[in-house]
Amino acid sequence: MSHHLDTPLAAQTGQLYIDDLYVFPSETGTVFVMDVNSNVNGLHSEPGFHPEARYEFKVHFDGAEFETLTYRVSFDEADPEGQQGFQLDALTGDQARDDSAPGDLVLEGRTGEVATAADTRIWAGRIADSFYIDLSLLAIINGAIAQGTAPDLSGWHPDNAQNSFANTMVDSIVLEISHGHPMLRPAARTGVWCATKLATDAGGWRQINRAGHPMMWPIFWPNDTDFSDPSNTRHPSQDVGAAAEYIGGQVAAVVAAAGTAGDPTGYGRTVAAKLFPDVLPYVIGTPATYGFAGFNGRTQADNAPEAMLSLVTNMAVPSGLRPAVTEQQRDSNFPYVVPA
């Protein structure tokens, strides 16, 4: 019987929707974190990872159009205790973007337990979410973006901000690769994104969701709650041709209405060029930060919403929240997250 995993209805599961991507250094390597399946809106599926899906970290080098390193994680069905076995495969060169390539097995493990092999460590499981934002502020900005109007912050009081993600959970994959890796060596210039892919009845794979820069979806496509926009299924190499003009126009309209740019069209194009292709830039081995100083990876503490909302409006948009608000949801030791 068909399992219908290639239908839109089957794709509507939080297990396949990426909440956040983080890339930052550890003492000895580079850490990649993918969060999925948030329960913030009450619409998440059962905790855990989809057993018919793939979760992939994609790495481009030196501004290349395509990835030449992919880490692919796949999960088994949950056992009676709720744990899932998983497999980590590495794909390099042309295979890194080939869904039919099997890859090289790196290690196998189980959710909730640390698995190690050579220059690799991985952990996967349910965690307390370290993301923070007051969603009422986001509503003001994405409303302005959608309507092409100036953001009305007159009713926004940062001192009263509350973290809308307090006490929420996500499922997380934490992958750490040693600096001894031949490709992820210190000073290597990378662009990172992640994707979820679902098995189809025809025997192939369909990309369901992807993420690079934070906040892209809630700012520019806030009403597409079923993630049906084609941007989710395309490769970042198609971003500039497919969406840069659209996004640049949205930004230009907002800054023109707000009077925050002398050349709104030029500013919109600059922002689109900064965000597309939608991959997270990171120089291996350097301090990670996602903020006003620039984009170089992203830590769990970074106030990415404040940086992004200010970027698209070309004005200071204080979030009212600081990294300390989620200090208890972060750990300085591997896996750097706090299991739920």
C-alpha cells in the first residue's frame, strides 16, 4: 500500500519543518545544529524525527554555487521507550548534492545518547528551545513588509518584552566535526544550509524545507503557514534569479515609507544580495556571531531576530530581550543544548 509520503498532507508535520540552524566553533572543531518540530504553536507532531526522512547539513566552500560536503542523518522508527536509532553518512564532491548517492557511513547511534567516531560527535533528541523573540514585535515588522508600509513601533515597549518561546521544545541534531577534518579546517570559508527531505512513492526524495539565514520565513512569507512556497523546494543556487528582486522590492518599499534610506531601491538590492543565496556564511575556526557587526555563523545566544528586523527596515528595532533570557537553555559542553 502507498504510504503517501509524497503528498502535501503527509508533508505537514513539524518533524520536517526546520526551526533554526546554528554554526559555531567549539574548542576543537565546528558545531552544526538543526532544530525541528517546535511545539510553540501547538501544531507539532509527535516528538522525534521522521523515520522516512533525511536531515542534511550542506556545506559550500569559497563561495561555490553548490555544496561539496553533506552530512546526512536518517532515523529509524521509535522503540517502545521512544528512542530512535540513527545513521550519519558523509557525502563529498558531486555526491554531496546527489540524493541517489549512498554516502559513506560515519557512525550509528541512538537518540538521547552521544555517538562518536574519529573526528565526529553527534547527539540528537528533544531539547528546551534556546530561541528568543517576542512575537508581537515580529507581527509589527512582517505586517509592514507585507503591506509596504513603515513599521509602527509607537506601541512597542521593549521593557515589556516577553520571550514567546519560553518553555517550548524542539527536536535537535547536534553535529561536531574536528578541525582535523580535511575540508572543515580552520580558515576555510564556508556557506552552510540545512534541509529536510522525504521519501516519495517513486523511490526518490523530495525536499520539504530548508534553512540558512534565520528569520527568513516569518519576515518574508509569514502567511504561508503550510510552507507551500516553492522557495522551500529549490536549491540556494536558484535564489537570486527566483526571489532577489521580490525580496529587494519588499525591503525597498518599507524603507521608502519609513524614510530610512536615501536610495530605497539600492538598499533593497543590497539587502537581497546579503541574504541570497540563502546560506549562512562562516569562516571555520573563527568566533561566530550573527548581529550588527556582520554574519559569520550563528551561536545559540545571538539575537538574530533583532539583527534581521533592523536590517530589513534599516532602523534600530530593539527586541527588548538579551541572551541571558535563555541562558538556562544552553550548555558550554557538548552537545551544547539542554535535553528536555
